Amino acid sequence: MARAALSQREAELKLALLRYNRMKGWRTQGAICQQDLDTSAGDSDVAELARASAVDALRQGESQVQVAEQGVHEAQAQLIRLHASLEQARAESVQTVVYKHQYAVSQSSIDEAKAQLDSALLQLSYTNQSAKPNASPLMFSAGAYRLQITFI
């Protein structure tokens, strides 16, 4: 649109300059009065200013397009970064599920080991052993449990 306006202003300037140059020749021949020539010169000046204004408008429009394009590029880069973050979050979510499963398996193993320890301690409590004089005490430990048996 700004380019079309500039083209129109350039055509108007060209026409105004043609009229002015034509009128200068007529003025030297005395065919028109000075006022008509001055009016034509003023029209040429106005057309030149309108053309300059159209050039400025075109430059501003092009600058706005560049700013908008830069904004689009930045938004696209941000979108790529956000997509990467989303994919990372999805991967971490899957890893969290795996960790929860591993935790549950480990907890089951701990519970089983505790049950085995309790069973072994119970079996040991039923066992009667006689010890030799000055025998060293027997020590058993598993995790947080510690058992010491001294034979008398």
C-alpha cells in the first residue's frame, strides 16, 4: 500500500514538474501571467513534499515489517525452546515412574529381609545351646537389628 502511494506521489510530482516547465515557456512568451507560473511552482513543491512523505511512510512500513519479522523469529525460537522443555519434562515424568517402581521393589526386598531376620531371630531364641566356659558371646546384626547372645 505504501509502495502504491509512493508510485502515485511520484507520478503526481512528474506531472506537476511537466506543467511547471511548460508554463515557464509560456511565461517567457507572455502567454500566462506570473501568478499562474507561481501557482504551478507551488503545486510542484507540494507534489515534491507529498513524494517525500510517501518515501518516509514506505521506510517506516518497511521498518515495522522488519520489527515484526524479528518478533516472529523470536517467538519461533521461544516455541522451539518450550517444545524442548516439554519433551524434557515428559522424559523426567517417565523416569519418575521408573524410580517409583524401583522404590517399591526395593521396599519389598527390605520388608522380605526384615521378615527373614525376624524369623531367624525367632528360631534362634528357641535354640538352646550350651557354651563352654569363657566362651565369647555370639553377635548377629542385620540392618538396624543387633543381637548378642551370651552363653552361660
